[in-house]
Amino acid sequence: MGGLHTIQFVFGIFGNAASLFLFLVPTYTFKRIIKNKSTEQFSGIPYVMAFLNCLLSAWYGLPFITSNDILITTINGAGAAIELIYVLIFLIYAPNIKQKRKILAIFVLVLVAFASTAVISLLIFHGKNRKLFCGMLASIFSIVMYASPLSIIRLVIRTKSVEYMPFFLSLAVVISCTSWFIYAMLGMDPFIGISTGIGLVLGVVQLILYFIYRDKKTSTAADES
């Protein structure tokens, strides 16, 4: 068991590194947003959902919720701070008031959802029931986060362009989900395993679409010329 725990810890460290890479990949996108002073067709919803996922996952990993998952808390705490910055940038540079209100409304709902989860888990649930409650919510919203790029996937298929689906973001999703899926399997944690397994599948779908459509923009430009 000691050796298995060590292996799990190693994958947890690798998962931390991969997840940090995942959180930082969008900095290129946000440099473009700040430079152009517009979010263009980039969607802010994935970042709000990622913020909620990080908050819930960080809470789930705390010692009074579940044991031996502090690595989950450390990386998701850092991720929550990074995603918050992204959301604030979206609120500043969204091209119209309608989009600003939409992102702000979702952001407020996220804060209410997390606060409610924290209070309910502390006051109502105890022991295994507390872990079950927090784990189920963390898993559900992790799945929501991984599913949020579906809108971008639809845009890619419709426009036949991957301009708004960065390759390294999709690659980071696959690497991160693979690491945490193995971590979850070693630790027999179904909550982390199910959500990261679904995230892995969706990440692979994004990579497949990227390789299908990556040259379409160039081809279209050449045809027009």
C-alpha cells in the first residue's frame, strides 16, 4: 500500500504541474483580448465554470472533507485565483453590455453556489456523508466545466476554423485529465475519476477537430485570393 500511495502521490504532483499548465495556457488568449480591447468570439462561460470547479474541488480536497487529497486543494486553489483574473478580464473587455451582464450573472450564481455548498456541508453533513455530498457536487461541476467548450466545438464545426479553440488549451486538458484520472484510479476515488475521464474524452475530441480543421482557414484564404 505504501508503494501504491507513493505512485499516486507522484501522479498527483504531475497532475498539479499539468493543471497549472492548463490554467496558464489561456494567457495568450487574454493578451490578445487586452491588446484588441475586445473578447471577440471567445466565450467567457468556460472560465466561469472553471472558477466554480476549482472552488468546489479545492473544498473537496480539504482534510475535514476527505483525507490524502491535499494536492487537489493546492492546485485548485491556485486555479481559482487564476480563473478569477480571467473572468474579470472578460467583464472588462466584453464587447457589449448584454455579454457583460450575462457573464456577471453567471459569476454571481457561481459564488452563491459555492457559498451554499460550503455552509451546507459544514452544518448538515458529517463524515462520509460530507465527503459524498462535496464529492458529488465537485464531480458534477467538473463535468460541466469540461463540457462548457462544447459551444466552441460547435463554432469550430460551423466555421470550419480552429481560431477560437487554441491547440495548447485542448492539449493541456488531455494531459491534465490523464494525470488526474490515473491519480483517481490509484486512490479509488470515483468522483475525480468520472469527471476527469469525461474531460479526457472531450479533450481528445477537441484535438481531433483541431487536426481536421487546422488548415481550413489557410485554404479558404488561398481560395479567396
